[in-house]
Amino acid sequence: MTQNAIEIRGLKKTYRGSKGEPEKHALKGIDLDIPAGSIFGLLGPNGAGKSTMINIMAGLVTKSAGSVNIWGFDQDQNPRQSRAAIGVMPQELNLDPFFSPRGALEVQAGLYGVPKSQRRSDEILEMIGLSDKAEAYARTLSGGMRRRLLLGKALVHHPQILVLDEPTAGVDIELRQMLWTNIRKLNRDRGMTIILTTHYLEEAEEMCDEIAIINHGELVARDSTRNLLGQIDRKTMVIDPMDRPETLPEIEGLSACRRDDGTLAFSYEASKITAEAVLEAVHSAGIRIRDVKTEQADLEDVFLSLTSSR
């Protein structure tokens, strides 16, 4: 096994147009390595090509060109082995309403050829918090419980790689915390590689070691989360004033505003304005400082800077 869980080269997917419409190029020659044992974020706006890439990795969509290597297995040469190495928790709640959670896990394990002696249905049910619903019909489960069951189904064949497609979209805070506790545990205790797509950028910022951003079928960024955040030069100095000032200082390149909590926020580009210059402007305006702190750019700033102009 190499140091990469997944290696993608020149991946393209083109959908044929209908009734005279032009072809749609969903993926335009993606090259991407995903390190083994990492929690990797795959981000992009709606229609960027994320789901297409995931479905190709899972063997659900046929690529138009390129190569996909999963856990050391070329997808074209070893389709069964490459598919067995990956488990996918889809965004859609596609469950048979007449199966119980235990039954759904047993059927899924059977589809992957897992011998009965190696099945861990009860262990998985306990991990996802559905032991008490093991024999209930899936149609009686709440939306949150069904999402937990999707995670369980993705784990039945002991995959080395787990793909989570918008796993916390529309779920409550309690379920979100439960999901991430389990994901961190799988990554930490079993060394499982986790690939995450999410619209919650703060979630990706907190969870992911590395991130790739896709836009219009192209890879526009791929780096560690720390390095991506470091690409944004803009900082904000937040000052808690002793008294409410009548006016705020105005200097070129400095944007000032009052926040609802009474603090003053001064945004500036660190390469053009120093923190010392900001403080001098504040002092010159007669503002006495009770406390001061700085805020760095977040992943949303990076995401917008990389996708808005394309």
C-alpha cells in the first residue's frame, strides 16, 4: 500500500447533451492524491463535480477518461478490490422501508460477500446508536436515525476508505456531534481514511487535515487546511473600547465598523498595513482600548476567493 489512499489522474466525465444541447463537462481532467489515514475535505459549489467524482470512485458512474486507483487497486484492472476498499454514505436517504436496521446491515454485508462469521452488525448498531431500534422497520425511523443507518451500511464490509457526502446536511446539532465523534474514532482507532463533502465550511475547517476545492469540474486548490487559510491576507483587529467613540478612524486600506456587542472591528490587508499602523490610527482618533484581539481569515474567505472569480 502506498502513502495515498486514492490516486486520480486525468479524470474526466462528459455527459452527452440532449436535443441539440451541448455536452456537459462535469470533470475536466482532475489530478488528485488523497493521503491514507487523513480526513480529507472535498469542497465546491453546487454543480462543481463533487458528487460525480464520488460516484466514479464508488463505481456507480463510468468515467469518460483518466484513471482511479483506490487503496492500491486500479479501478479498471481490479474493479472488485477497488470497490471493496471504499464505503460511501450517500446524501440521499435511500433505504428499503421494510427492512429493519439489523436486516439492512446484514443484506448489505451479504452483497459485499462478507461471511456471516465476520459480520459486525450488532457492533455497528451500537456505534451508531440504533441498538434499541435493531428490529424496527426502517420506515418508522426518524430522519436522523435513517442517516445514522446509512453510515452503518457504509461500514459493513470493513472498508479502508469512508466517503461521506454531505453527512450532516439538515440534521440537528446532537446528531451532527454524534456523527463526528464516530468519524474521529474511526480515523483515530482504525486509521480509516475519511473523505468529506460538506456545505458547512466551519465543519471542514475543524475536521479536515487537507482540503481540495473543485469548481466547474476543475481542481482550483489542494493543500493543507492551514496553508489554505494562510493564503488570505486579510485580518481583522477587534477592539473593545473604554468609551463609545463618536467617529471611527479613516485611513486608506482600513475598513472600520461597529459590532452589535459594542466592539470595533478594523479589517485590513496585512501585507499593506501593519497592526502597529492600525493601533496608531485608533489612538489618534482618541479611542481608549480596554482589550484587543485579532481574527484570521476563515475557510469561507478562502472558498469565496477561489470560486467567485471563476
